[in-house]
Amino acid sequence: MPLGYTDAETTPLLPSTSHEPRPCADSTVCCTPKNKPLNDALGDDEDDCHLAEQKWEYKAVALLCTLFIAVGSHFAAHTLGAMKNTIKEQFQISNAEYGVIQSSVAIVNTVLPVLGGIFVDAFGTIPGSLITTLLITSGNILVALSISSTNLTMLILGRLFYGIGSGTVVIVQETILSQWFRGRSLAAVVALMLTFSAMLCIFSFIVNLVYIVLLRSVSNPSAVACRKQTEVIKRKKSFSWKKLLFLPHSYWLIAAMEFFLGGGWGCFLHINSEFVKFRFGYSNAQSAATASVAQILPVFLMPFLGLCVDKYGKRTWMMIGSGVSMLASLLLLGYTNVVPLVGMLIFSLSLSLGPVGLVSSVPVVLPLSLVGTGLGLIKSWTNIGLALFDIVTGWLQDQDANKGYDGVIYFFIGISLAAILCGLALTYMDHHTYNHILDRSAREAHRRNENKLSNAVPLQQNNINWLYAGVYVVMAILTWALFFRFVLLI
């Protein structure tokens, strides 16, 4: 084991179930790290075990607060997409410049989610959730004021503020769920969170205060073993960048799929309303209504998909199915005369399958002490893809003689194929290296008394992570360069 790392840093999130459970009701046995100093700066996967062992009444309140924290963010996520024509006419801008406006949400999140994940790992979810909800609220207020005053600078600034908050609030949500729910229930509550997100900003900030009160009420200041959150925070305020060298290959394949699928989903949802109008000759109202169908299936399917992951696993196949359904929808929309409603429904299927499989896989392959950082890095990859794809699709449309979408559809088809290839590679690695851990149901893993990674083998230092990090930095620099290249033209 590398010098300076504890067992909790180099082993997967769920320890072997061969040990007897230690309920928090017994303060003499709960959360007691063995042979570890109290001020261990690198943290411990058992710091928040008292949250996972709380009564279901408390868990239900925590889940509701987690769902409502980001409701304002999701409400505002695609409000500009249906207004593309109106915004271009009102502000007198090109498709590429509109892409820059949309990418302004994602561009700040090419880096900030990594820092946000580290911040959540180091300081906890209370300050993280407060800051993110404040940024989301102020950003949306600026956007509303900019539309009424036709102030493009204020619009971009508001989207930047909103982007900073919205990019980190998901990390806060998923970290909270990872703390309160373990094992069999985690995939189900993640799916429920995603469903609720698909179905308002000051309200989310107020509800967030309820969660803070709850967290403080369940922390027992008199217990020595179950230390309260502030004592945990004191141990975590130091972060070692060397921990990132322990990220496994499977994690980076998940990140690559998030880059292609997450960036592709968001970018397509920004332009699908105008695409339907241009390709099928629909009115503004008809095209907006048809485009909205692309987000309808997650509302109904995600809860059931989360239960399926808990019962049957098959996460990698859900990821591949997401890429295949996205490809099928683009082929139908771009090259057939089938009503666009069908293509949008199939795209909606991709939007249902992918997030459940991808998000629920991260806590499977990482230790809890790295979940916040890992989710932040993946969110960063998603936003690099989203910002890059927004700019590229706008530029491709401007290069078309008719300002059409032929080049854009080719581009999205390439993204879908790349995502499918990554999914196949992840499936092969999961079957031959990780003993089917991603495709195993939570119940099966519990029954076999195994760790999340195969045979309870601890994560090893992976020096090829330097190469992965180099690719990440290059893509981030490229995205920022393109952003400033086009923003200077506005």
C-alpha cells in the first residue's frame, strides 16, 4: 500500500460484508476507525456511516431535500433552447454566437466541478449546497433581466453564474445520496433524483436550509465514536492530488461516455426545436412541443430503471443501449420522413438509460472518499463536451449553404458511435478484469459478500492516469480557446 494512504482510500466504496454490521444506535461501535488517528487528513469512508444507518424517516427527509435542492437549476436548464430563433433575432447574432451563449453555462464547468467535488469531499455538503443554490438563483435573475433589457453581456454573465451553480449542485446531490443510501437502495434513489429533475430557485435555497437543520439534528455532539459533521470536516480539509492516480481504467471509460453522451444530449436539446422547424417545416409552437418530447420518457422510466439496476445490474448494457438509441433517433430524424415525434421518443429513451447507468456506476468503482472528486471530474468532462459541441454545431450550421443541419447530424452520429465503442470497451473490461461488478445486481454482490471491485482487490496506483489527465487538460484548453475565439466576435 502506498505511503500515507489508509485502507479506506485504496479500497472500493462498499467494504466486504463479511464483517458484522455496526448500527449507529450503539455509539460504542459505530464509525470507529481502527488504528487511524483522529486528525487523518485524507478522510475515511466510514466518516458518514451514521447517516447511512439513520431511520428511514430521516432518510426520507434527506431524499426530499436532495430532490428539491436543484429544482430551480433543472427548470432553467433548457429554457433558452425553445427560444433560439427569438434570441437570434432579438440580439442579432449568428448560430455560432448562439452556441457561445449556450456554452457559457458549460464552459465554467470544464474545471469547476473538479474543484467543487474536492470542496465537497473536504468541507462537506452544507457549504457546497448553500453556495450552489445562491449562484443558481442570482444567475437566473440576471438572465431574466437581460432578456427584458436586451443586454447581451448581462445574459452571458447570468448564464455563467447559473453554470457555476448548476454544475456543482449535482455533485452535492449525488454526494448526499452516497452518504445517506448505500448498497441496494443507492441506484433507486439516484434514479428517483434524475426523474424528479426531469419533472423553481429561491424555493430550492429555502428547502436546502431544512436539510442543514436535519443534518445538525442527527449529529450527536456527545458521542465520541459517532463524531459530528464539524469534527469530520476538520479531518478532511487537506486533499492529496496523488489520490487521483488511483482512479481505475473503468472510471475513465465512464468519463468518456459522459463526455460523448452527456455533451451530445445537452447540445441536441439546445437545438432540437429549431431543427424540427427547419427539417419538417413545423411552426414555432409545433416544433417546441415536438422537441419537448425528447425529455418525456425519463419522467416515467427512470424510477423503474433504478429498480432494475438494483435487482439485475447490467449497467454497461444500459450505457450501450443509450448510445444505440441516440444513434437510431438521429438516423430517423435526419434521413427519413417518419414524423419527428418518433425520433424524439427514441432520443428520450437514450436520455433515460444513460444517466441511470452512468451515475450509479461511479460509486461502484470508487471509494467513498473519492466519490465527490470523481463525480466532479465526470461533470467537468460532460461540460467540456457540452461547451465544445455547442460551439462546433453552431459553426457547422453557419458553414451550411442553407444554414441547415446536415453537418450537425453527421457530427452527432459520430458522437453516438464513439459512445457505443466506449461502452463496448467498458463491458469487455468489466467482464474480464472486474469480475462483472458493474453488471452485477446489488443483491447478488451482497449475497456473495464481495467488494465492489473483483475479489476485494484494492485500487492500485495507475500511472497512465497522467496520460488521461493530459487529454483532459488539452480538451479543456481547446474548449476555452474556442469559447474566447467566438465570444470576441459578439
